[in-house]
Amino acid sequence: MLLRVAAVEAPRTHNRRRVTGSSGRRREGRESEPQMPNMSRRVFTSAVLLFLVVMMCCGSGAATAEDASSASGSSPEKLFHWRDTKDGETVSSLRVPSLVEMNGDVFAVAEAQCTGTGGCVFTGIASEFLSLTDEQPNELDTSKLKTQVLVNRSSGGEKCPFQTAVLAGTQRVKKVHVSRPTTVVQGSDIYMLAGNYSWTYGGKSDSVFQCGLLLVKGNISNEAGSTNKRILWKDTYDLPWISNGRQEQSWTRLIGGGGSGIKTKGNTLLFPLEGTKKEDGKAVSLIMYSSDTAGWTVSREMSADGCGDPSVVEWKDKLIMMTACDDGRRRVYEFNLTESWTEALGTLSRVWGNKHKGNKKGVGSGFITARIEEKDVMLVTLPVYAKTESEENGKGRLHLWLTDNTHIVDIGPVSGEGDDDVAASSLLYKSAEGEDKNEGLIALYEKKDEAEASPGMVSVRLTAQLQRVKKVLTAWKEVDDRVSKLCRSENVESISSENACSPTFKITDGLVGFLSGNFSDKTWKDEYLGVNATVKGNDGGAEMTDNGVKFQGAWAEWPVGAQGENQLYHFANYKFTLVATVSIDGVPEEGTTIPLMGVKMSGDGNSVLLGLSYNNEKKWILKCSGGTTKELKSTSETERTRHVVVLLKSGGQGSAYVDGQRVGNEECALGEAASKGISHFYIGGDGGSAENKESREDVSVTVTNVLLYNRPLSDNEIGVLNPNKVTLQQLEDKSSEPLTVSSDSVNPNTSPVTAAVQQTGTLSTPDGKHLTEQGQSMGSSNAGSGGASTTAVSTITTPSAGEESVMQVASGTSSDGHKNVGGGSSSDGEPTVETREGGTSGGVEEVNTQIREVNATALSSNLGNVSQENKIDAGTMRESGLLPLLLLLLGLWGFVAL
């Protein structure tokens, strides 16, 4: 079969001809080349224009081909073959674990460091059938291992396996190096990246003219009954990535990532790779894939410099790669085969630590997907390093982690407490739907000694851990159901339980943590079993009541960076939304404030990055890093016992809301502090200055239902979370020009809400955000991104007595990016509207404000069709936008044809 690896440089252009105009720029091609046949310029121009029209009609997409260097030879390797180890050849250590399942049988595969009869050292591939009859960790028995070595076919009685060969009749020397087995199963075949090879002239290391990867195909063999099942490695193929002396890639070494590859839902085989960069020798992670095993492509995209030991899984419609990086964190990337890679900063990236001391290289992780209890999940095994009395990191103990790409739970240790230091690991999940109907979760991991060698490898069946995984999944589902009921309204019976807040807002979407009623012994436990908050301050200063946790002279800290090596809430450094229901039992003394909740930065002093407090003037104060403050005055309409408060961070911007109203007129810029790491969230107090201590002890704060999201919520979602009401307010009225909304487009049978919309031409919340913008679907919401598309026509549907009323309004975008619906925008982005009534020319007239209180859930359900209508309108615009262009091209064609 023909094997090739696509190079990662740009497609070659030396066979292409570029013709430029007569402006003096270069014209490629020989001066003496034949002239164009004597053809009518008019006919030629017409043909070109017709071609352009056809291209426009067919679409703008174009297929791009990658330059590939091919390996000639449709047959397996001729110079080398695999043989079993002989008497006198022993396995001294094992490393790079991998697990293979075939027809319900599980095999361990590892790189074997071997010693020959003459004391020489060489590398082979060891495998062992795992019986998995008990749940105790079992070290692989070197006497039962089946170890094979790739050797020169012409070698015979040498004391050490000969792993070089000379091509007959030439000075070309080939050398193979077996290492880092990386396996994947397809049908009855097992494919393995088993190391690399190189071709030189005369065996000189500086004369390499071709090198590449070794791909091996193997099968299961049952030699003498079921107890002697083994893997037999047979055919070996070369996958060159440097060919004919050409080395245009940006790396100097390419090797399998170790562990397991994957077979995607589209039957594509994929291996993780690790390369070494030319410039600085740092590791990078890539992938190699093939749909037919006949041609292999290396990805153009790669990880950041210094990120190696990759492992890859397929998650829904994406691929996810985990890498161990030099900065001490594990970076995670999301991508597919046709897109650029994106670091998953909002979910899994940089959650786990990488190394535990000095410049030691990281270790590969076990990383797989599984469907358990009707839910898709990811499972990860990584070592956790305990602190010793000398404050240096101790030995690594392997832990199992569960995630659904939102929540993360440490299931617990896999290796024994007294085991040697644990390093790389591999995972395999057997579904009960398999051939043997025997569900199981299996781990295989290296154990190291003090000399940093890997003397052995251990397999263990994780029955107890699998049961805990199932319990956690059950708990997640139960908590999701509870959270979904927080804003359920009896007025909206048609809304499903998971979207109980509104048809366009699923309250659990992006919800990572939830603090509610599980409080004891100074610990406020996360209902999703992730990260717990810890009470600080006065003993007895926090207690559980019927209304939540009551803080008086105490507060709770919810760790982010303060969690240490593994930071499950690392996403908060980039974006988050923190929601809580609070009640303030009293008024602080004059000149003092009561801190409610906020975020503190890492480092000396733990200064406040973003914090919300309440003062004696009944004002809500938002403090931003750098001393900037924002205020919101409470009014008699909003004075009530309980308030929903929201803190939000998106990139370098922060904001706060109280009962759906923004604190201050705009977001606050966090400046350079936004790039600093977050230490923790504080709730119910901030453990602040001594001058406020007495006031804080006199006034108590009760907090309940604390929700932490890994994304910024939209204005509409924040309004829906208010359990009491949302205020609908008419906007200021610019009356110098006529209203842009035609009266013919308004249904006379209108509800009170629709009537208010008709008077102003738009509908807004108190912070000036338009409901047409708020009504977009969750899939398109991206607070702070500025990427929302603007449609020419928007439709708001609200129920009236017996039928629906529809109003169409024009929309646009102001110069500062704010979306306008049915009007214009002032220079500072505040919305204005136009009416038919006369007024002061060019001025803004205050309109008598009409406040109407509407149940948030009913309002959201009324606006449920906005997103779909906007999508339809946008699609119409895109289709209709091609027509003028086509007409113009056709007109030009006709003109030149005259």
C-alpha cells in the first residue's frame, strides 16, 4: 500500500504560472513562450466574466490540497522483521503504557527496555493479555510478557539484536529506533506507531536523506488455547516526513505521542504526535490521521511551544487534545480536521498541573471518552503530588477524574498509598454492550523508583471507581433538576423542565458550581461535587438557616488559584458569571460598607479584582481593580428582603447587576489586573480592613443559591434569573423625525407589553438593552464579544387576548457597536427612538416613563421566537445580497459583448 505523510509547509507553487498586468510588476514565465492565440478580446473578456458569474453561483468555497511526500513501496518493510526475544534476553523496565481491546479481550502494550546476553541494551515492544479477575493492582509479570524486537532480517547469532541494515549494492544505511508505542484498533487489526527510522549514506549521522515514522500492523493470536492469547506484530511500513533530503518542516524530530490513538465516528484513524522544534528544541504536539491507512496526513496546526505528551479524544463534533506544558500546566485544545486549534480556556485547559519539581518532564495522561448511564463523559488519569513536611512535592499518586466538559470531579485515587511514584498512565472503558457484556474500567500505569527509572507497570480494574462515577452522574442529574426549578413559573406550562426559566435560556448551560443547603463544619459543599467553599473569620460567624447561610463577622472563600496544583475553576481567570441571592439584615453605619461577594487576585495582599458591597445610603457599590467604583441607588420599588446579585467578568471587563439592573452605566475596565491570576471568590464578606470590622459584625448577610458559570450570561439571561420581576421601561424619545415603524405593521389587538413597544418603537430593560438583542438563542450569545450579527428586520411576538401580535422594526448598529432596534443611537451608545410627535428640533425630549412589572418567565417565553425570526431574516439577506452582484456582472458581460 502507498503510505505518505503530508508536509506542513504551504503548497508548492513552482509549477504554477502567475501573470500580472502591465504596471511593471513581474511576469512569471519565459519571454519566448508561445503567445496566446489570436482571439477576440471581447470574446475573451466575455468568457472571463461568465466564468466569474458561474463561480459566484457555485459558491466561494475552494478545496485546498496539501503537499505530500510519498513513500514508494506498496509492500511492508523488507530489511527488518519482528521476532520474539530469545533466551538470555530479558526485560529490565517498562514505560509508555497503552491498552488495547479486541473482541472483549484487553491487552497491555508498553515500550520494553531489554538487556541482551552480552550486556547490550535495546528496545522492544512488550504486550500481555490481562485476565482482570480481581480488583487489586497487579504488576505486569515479566515472565508472562510477550516481547518482540524489530531486527535486521539477515542477522543471526549476534549477542545483541542488529537494528541497522545496508541496502544491497549501495552505501545507503537504514536504522530503526523502536519507542513510545501508540495504538489504535480498526476491525481485526491493531495499528501501532512504534518509533522512527532514518536513511543515511555510509551510516554517517550528518548525511540523513530520509527519516520518518514506523507504522506496524498486528493481530491477536491464540497459540494454544484461550489462556495464551497474545498480540503478534507483523507488517511494518515507513511513513516518511523528510524525503529526498528536503526538510522544510519546522521540527527536527517526530514521534508517536504514546498511549492510544482513536478511531473517529467517521472511521478516520488518528494518532497523537510529538515533534521537536528546530529553533529552540522545544516539544510541540500534533496529530496524524488517515481515512484508509493508505495515506497519512500530519496536521498543519500544532500546540504552543513546550507542550508535549499529547493524548486525544473525540468529543461530540470536535477533537480534544491534552498536552503537558513547560509552564507547569496542562493545556487542552479543541479543533477538527479542517479548523485551526483553539485552547479550551473556558473549560478544561490549564485545570491540571503538569510537573512537580524543577525541570522534570511531564507525563502522559490517560484520557478517554465513554457513555455511562446514558451520558457522554470524559475520564482522565493523572498523578497528584502530595506535599511533604519539607514543603517539596512528594510522590505522585494516580487519581481518576470525571468531566462532561463543564463539571469536573476528582473520583479519587487509583494507585495505592504506599506505591512508588506514579508517572504515565492509560485508560480503557469496556461497555456492557460489548461482546462479553462485561462492563469495566481499566487503568495501566508506570511506577517509578527513586532513580527515576520505570521498573514496572501496573494494571488495575477500577470497579469501585466506576460505581462512584455512576453516583456522581446521578447527582449531577438531580442537581440539574433542582436548579431548573429555581425560576420555574406556574404561568408558563408549556416550557420544558430543563428550560424552565424561558424557552431561550437553559439555566444549567455552563453552570459549573452550585452552593445551596449543604453546609457543615465551616464547609459549604458544592452540590455538583466539585470545589467546596470554606468559611473564614469568627468562630460561629456562619450558620445554616432556613433562608441560607447567615454570615456575621465571617465569610466564605471559594478557591480558584488557591486550590493549588489542580484548579477546577481555572476558567474564572478568563470569564465567569457569579450569581447569588442575598439579604442584608440591617443598615451599615455611616461611612461604612458591607461587602457581599467578589473576586480576589493571587499574590501578596489578595487585592480585590471585582467586588460588590452595600452602604448606609442604600447604594450598591461595585469596586473594580485600580480604585474605580460604580454605584446603583436602591429605590422604593426595588427595596425588598432578598436580592439577586450578579458579578460578571469577560476578558478585561467586569460588571455587576442587582435585581436585573446594572450597577453603573457601563462595564468597568479591569486594566492590567485582568491578566493576573484569581485566588478565590469571597461570599458574605471579604475579610477586609479593621475599620469596618465592627459594622460587619453588627450587620449580618444571608446568602443562598450561589451559581457559578464558566461563561458570561447575557442581559436577557440575567433578567430571567430575577425571581421577582423585570422592569419594562420606555426609552428617551428623539422626536425630530418620524417614527420608522409603520402603523400598518402593528396588530390592533395588543397586550399591555405590546402597547408599550408600539409607543416607543423598541422594548428595553432599565439598563437600556434591547429585548430583540436579548432574545437571541443561547447558542449565539457571547457577552462582550461584539460578534452578534445585526438583522434588517426583527420580529417581536407577544400574546394577546386570543391571538399573537407582531411588530416589525428596523435595526442597525451604532458606531460603537451597540445594536439599535427601531431607532438610532446616541454617541455614547445609549439607545434613542423616533416618534411621529413634534418637539424641539434636534433635541431629546423626556417621555413620561411607564413602568410595568411583568413576570420574567412569561416575558422570556413571549420572546422565544425572536432568535428564530432573526436567523430567517439573516439568511434572506445573505441570499438576496448575491442578486445585485450577479446582475452587475451580467450587465458588464453584456456591455463588453457589444
